[in-house]
Amino acid sequence: MCTVSYIPTKDGFYLTSNRDEDPLRETLPPKSVDINTGVTLIAPIDKEKGGSWIATDSISRAACLLNGGFEKHKRKLPYAKSRGYMVFDAFKYTNFQTFIEDVNLENIEPFTLILIDDFLQVLVWDGNKKHIQFLSKTIPHLWSSATLYDEDTHNKKLAVFNVFLKNNTISSEAVLTLHGVKSDTEFVLNFPEVKTVSTTQILKKGENTEMTYYQKKNVDKDEYKVTNIC
């Protein structure tokens, strides 16, 4: 939920997200989530709040959340509900554009929500106003959480990202390595109180999507529990 990349392919895309969080905060690996829409939703779960930061469904849509809007904000607790429920709420609509237009965000903490269906849309909620971006699905994009990364740090990661795109053949393994799975890169956060605890990747290929979830068994070692759902 803190560093997210989108890389298009010939017949789909890679959407890859690093979760930077308190290493003591428990998360559950991807599973089916019932949101009463008739489509199958797959998402890892934040055990504390019950929401998620990344999800995909059986009709190849995808959503990914980052904490914060354009800049680091001061928290104004209590909030109406966790931002993680915005991920689930988006899939309750027939398309993401309608969700963006209709969703009530009063007393929701600022967030950035990447939404991919027929379009690549980004909803930024700054705590007062919705900001809607339509981006090209044919070029790569990189996002960093405003709550953890300043502009200079994001630009350093962006430089690494651009070098990666120029010098590498794009594959699932290569993108995961860029994000720090079994490697040490600019994308990995390692502070005592906040660390990169997992990496989740959605691969869309044609009409199919799959999610692969790499959860660190020990946040200080490159040992992972891997969950893959097609």
C-alpha cells in the first residue's frame, strides 16, 4: 500500500504493491471476499481493520490503495471507517467511474486509490475534495504513499524504475525483484517501526487475472510465505 507500480504488457498488465506497515500488525493472505455482487473478489486482509489494500475480481478489474493524498496530513481521529474498505466498496459498482462519482468520503482519512477496468483511473481524496486522474494504460506508472515518502524519495525510486524499464525484459520475477522480493532495492522500507512486510502482484493476461502474495515470514530475512490464486 506504499509503493505501487503499473507496467502494461501486450495483453494485460502487472500491478505490484509493497505493503509498508508496522511489522506487528497482522495481515491474512489472499482469499475470496463476499461483497454480494455476484463476482468473485480476491484480496489479502488487514486483520486489525478488516479492509484491504489490493484486490482483483473475476472480470479482471483491479484496485490498489495507498495511504495519503498529495502530501502528508495530520490525522483527525476518529474516522467514519477504515480506508481499506474503499477497495471493497469500489467493486460493488458496475464500473469504477460510477464509484468515483457516487462514493461519499466525508470523514474518511486521505488516500490514493488506483482503479483499473476499461480505464486506468486514480482517485485522490485529500480529506476535503476528490481529485480524479485518467492515465494511459499503455505506459508504466509508479506511485508512493505520501504518508511515508517525500517527493525527493519518490523521485529516486522513479529513477530506479525508469532504469529498470530500459534495461530489463519485463517478467513477473523481474518486477518482484525490483520491488524487493529476495533483493534489496530502493523500494524496500526498513525502519524499526515501519517495514516492507509483503509484496502483492496482480497479473492480468488476456481475460484472466491472478494474484501472487509474498509475505515475509521474518521481516528481517528474505524468507517468504507465497500464496497464488488464479
